[in-house]
Amino acid sequence: MTSDAQNETVLSNIGLALARVAQSHGVDAGALMHDAGIDTESIHQKESRISTVQHQELWKLLIERTGKPCIGLDVSRSISPGAIHGLGLGWLVSDTLKSALERLVRFQRLVSTNADIELAETAESYELIYRAKTHPKNFQTASADALLILTMRLCRLALSESLELKRVELAHPGADCVDAYEEFFRCPLESNSARYALIFDKSTLDQNLPDANPLLARINDESVTEYLARYDLADFVTQVRKMLIERMTEAKPDQATIARALNVSVRQLQRELQDRGFTFKGLVEEVRRDLAISYLSEGVKTIGEITYLLGYTEPANFGRSFKKWTGQTPGEFRASR
């Protein structure tokens, strides 16, 4: 066990899903959680979390006591979109599967603070790549498999049960579960890869989702942001984003104001962002872009109103920025929606 792994956390609803699956296979769920070092009362509290080490121990005991190495298939089926709060609900009402996966990348800390998820683009595909920041000694590959399976389930719920992938990659032999996984994913499975990954055809992720609802998507995004900030599970960047959203109507969001709200100096604010690969100016642009796309997609506010809400003094300035971000003017973007 490493102190870093002990400090990372997983949403307790994931642990509860494992407990439900255990019970369905005749395993005492209470004893399972107790033996994994999890308090059976606190795990049921709203928005609670368990440590990564406890989470992995829960997987280890679940597999041992059920004798089912491929039980991740059952676990993923027991996790509803609502179990992962605004992320799961926002996923279903995203514009496209690409934007849904971008939400997963943006809010991955909701599910696990140990996750390092990336959506990479190649000439013909999008690759959703999973890594772990730390590896506790009791790491179970089934937990990583289950994350891939859950992602695929949510994609099929959002678009179509017939959805297929180009390829799945697993960073372990996977011999016991190859047949079961290939039946679920319905695509080639590459074992002993250097990574865990889902490979999507580009045209698949660019399809519009039937239940797309930009307003509901934004409301759920705000819910996740508030959750992360409230429990201090978000990194420094998420807290800055939240404050920028609250102050975006200001013509020039002020570093000094944000720094005071976070109880840090301006220099420390800049350093904390730089250490994470961000700049204050870049975050302002990112927040403005995301809000602009949400507002225009909703189709309720005028472009003049959006200009004000994003802190621009003139619609022309907003128009130039938006074209730089998307290649379209605000009017063209709205018409395309």
C-alpha cells in the first residue's frame, strides 16, 4: 500500500454496486465490505467516497468469493447513469458521443481521483485511453476492465444497443475473460497491450444523440462542478473554473479576485495552474468557449445576451473569438444546430 493510493478515492456508489453483485451471487455483502475495511454505515451516506485501496480490496474479495474473474460485466450492469450523478445524466443528453466522452474526461475525478483518462484523436478514430495515477499493491485488473465495460454500456444507452467499436485493448493477458468480453464488445480484443483503451470509429462519435438536450447537459455539468468543489475532490483547476463561471459577466475576470477567493496569492495562483499545465488566460478562454457553445445550442438567449454573459463588451469581439474556437460564427453555429 502506498500513501498516494490511500489518499485517492472512488465514488462510494461504485462500491455499493460491487456489494449488490456480491449479494446476487450469494455472498454476504456486509461481510465483504467489512473485510475490505469499509464502514457499512458511512458508505450509504449521500455522496460519500471510499479509498482506492478499499475499492481494490473489495474487487479482490468479490472475485475470490464468487469465483468469477469476469464479474466486471455484472458490476457494470448494476451501475445506472444516475449512480454517477450529473456525469451519467449529462452523458445521456450530450450532443454527441464525443461530447459525452469529453465530459467523462473533464469530470473523471467524480468517479475516481486515481483515474487518468484521455480522449485522443487519430486520422480515422478516437481513442479513449485509461491509466491509473497510482497502483496499490492489491490492484485488480477487473476494476479497469469494468470501467471500459461501463463506458461502453453508457455509450450504447445514449446512442444505440447496436453500437460497435473498432478495437478494445487490455493491459493484461485477460485469458479467462476473452470470450465473454468479445461477446459483449463485439469487436477484436487485444490483450497484453501497453494500455487500456476503447477505439471508436470517428463517424460513430460524431453522430447526434437522440436525447441531446444542451440545457440539461449544462445543468448536470454545473451539478458535477459543485459536487467536486464542495468536497474538495477537484483539483485546483476545477475550483478556478467554477469561480470563473460565477464571475464571467465581468469584462475581464480578475486574477486577484479569484486568488483572494481561494486564499492564495496571485503568484501562487499562477504557479498552481502552471504546475498543472494551465494558464489563467487559457482557462478563461476555455470557460467562455464551453459556455458559449451551451448557450447557443440551447437556442434561448440572443447573441447579444450571450455576449454580455461571457464578459465581452461588443458582439463583434465575441464573434471573432467564437470563430477562432469553432471555425464558425455564432450565427452559423446556431443555424447548424
